[in-house]
Amino acid sequence: MEHASPSCYREHKFSPSGDRMTEPTPAPLKAAQRPDAVLAATVPGVARFDEPPLSTLGRVQAFLHTYPTAIPALILLASLVLFSVLIGKRFLDPFNFSLILQQVTVIGIVAVAQTLIILTAGIDLSVGAILVLTSVVMGKLAVDFGVPTPLAIAAGLAVGALCGAINGALVTRLRMPPFIVTLSTWIIFFAINLKLSGSETIRAQDLEERAPLLLLFGTGFDVLGTRFTLGALLMIALVALAWYVLHWTRFGRHLYATGDAPEAAALAGVNTDRTLMQVYILAGIICAIAGWVLIGRIGAVSPQAGQTANLDSITAVVIGGTSLFGGRGVITGTLMGALIVGVFRNGLALLPGVDPLWQEFTIGMLILVAGAIDQWLRRTTP
């Protein structure tokens, strides 16, 4: 009876005499049959991932991405040289430079708040209304109601935080576009401002008598023949603090990530809604600080002052190189943008025979150029 041998057993060959035959050793492969030789013959070359060399335009674009403040720095330098040549000593006078710095102090502080919002790919049209509303709250409480000035200032800061929280809640909870939200609250906050103030200005004499602390940031001092104010120093300090927060803290990294790619940031564990709320509240507090500085700057509490701060702050941010699409920008560029606006307005005002309307025309052209450069950088990102 024959049995089939299991397939797991190896079959051996036997000679007619019964001896097991040794299997011949396979011949070594020829060089051309070796796997590495076959692969080399099949694939003509090893894959390479080296990027082609950049063109001159590409190198310029890469440089601007690496150093976003290069453009506003060049524009600021060029404007200083231009007006120095056209005007001469009147423009180069140290007092004139101090005047420019004082003129941009309030807008520079508000622009810090606006930069934080725009870096998250949002926009805040209500910063001017928050600025004036908080200044009115401080002035009314301290002068008309006799509240101690430190408490009045604290109340103004709290109102600024509340206004920012309202904007942030509408953006994060109701998912409303920041433009619509802040356009609405701009009108609402301005109406509240007119109601509280009764459209009346609190005079400098009343402030000096009952709340001199509100005039603190208008205090000036001379350095090398140049007049500085405490408000200007505060602006520089806030810019330095914002720079540190944006570049060296987790909150700053979360802010940039939220503006650049919110979905990716959320997947990476960033609470984007909380980040947005913090940004809007912080922006409201900064606007309240600017309201305090505004009182010292003009020496009074006026419900009509600073109404163009929203547009002026956006101008400074855009000219300073911050992208309106979020995620790209440097706070020092915003300071340069504010100074550029101040230099152009001051220089054109000093030029004889120049219509004041050319100031607004020039600023508008600067905004268009800055926006065009931002679009070009986005289209040609390496």
C-alpha cells in the first residue's frame, strides 16, 4: 500500500544502488544577475530632492519672508531722507522729531492691539470707540463723581477688557466674522460714549484740580534737546513687551498658529477659541491704556477725540508688514508703520504750498503698496 509523503518532508533523490544523492550546489549568480545590479539597471539614477536655485526675484521674496521689517524700515529711511532734502533744517530739528513721536504715541499703542488681532486673521474696527469710551469713563468717574483716580483708571481698564470680551465672545461663540462683529460694536460703543459724556468735554483745569494722575502721560522732559513724553516711553515699552510675548512665550506661538492655520493648530492641541478670547480681551485693555494716554496727550477728556484711531491703527499695521490674512508679522514693523505715517503727515504739512489733502492721498497709496506686496508674498511663498 502506497502512502503519499507529507508535503512538509523534503524529498531526496537516491541512486539505483540506494545511496542518497547529494544535490548539486547552485552556480553563483553572474554579476549582471545580482539584485543590486538589476535595480541599478532598472532605475537610471538615485532620486534627488535638491531645490533648483532661486531666481533674483525669489531671493528677494525669501529675504522679505525672513526679515518682514525690511520693507517698513526702508520706507521709513527713504521718507526721512526725502523730507530732509525737500525741507531741510525745519524737518531735521530735534523738536520736530519729538513732535512726530508725540503725534503717533496714541495710534502706536492702539496699533499694538490691532496687530494682535490681525495676526489671528481678524480685524477690530472698534478700537477707536473703545479708546474714547474708556477715557470718558475714567474722566467722568474721577472728575464728576469724585471716585479716587486710581479706581477710576482701574474701572476704565475693566471697561476695555469687557469690550474686548464682548468682541471675542461674538467671534468665538457665535462664529461671526470679526469684521461684522467689530463694525457693530464700534457703533454701539460710540453711542454709549456719547450717552455717558453728554457730548461734553472735561477741561484741563478740572483734570488738574481733581484728577491730575489722568494727565500723567502728557508729562514731558528734555533729552539732548529733544522733547519726550511719558506716553511715548510707554508706547516703546508696550512694543518691547509685545515683542517678547509674541516671540518667547507659548501664548505668542499659539497666537501665530491660530492666525496661520487654525485647523492645524487645533489638531496640534491649541485651544484656538481660548486664544482668540485672550487676544480680544488683551486688545481691549491696551486700548484702555491708550485712552489714558490720550487724556494726557490732549490735556482733556473729549468724546470726539480719536475717532479715526481704528483706521489709523490698521494703516500702521499694514504698512508695518503684518499680513491681513494672519500668521505673519512683527510688532516692531507696526511701530515703524506708525512712524512712517507720522513722518509723511508731518513732512507734507511742512512743505510750502502743499494741499493737506495730499497727506491722506499719500497714506492711501502707502496702504495700497503694502497690500500689493503682501499679496505678492503670499502668491510666491517658497
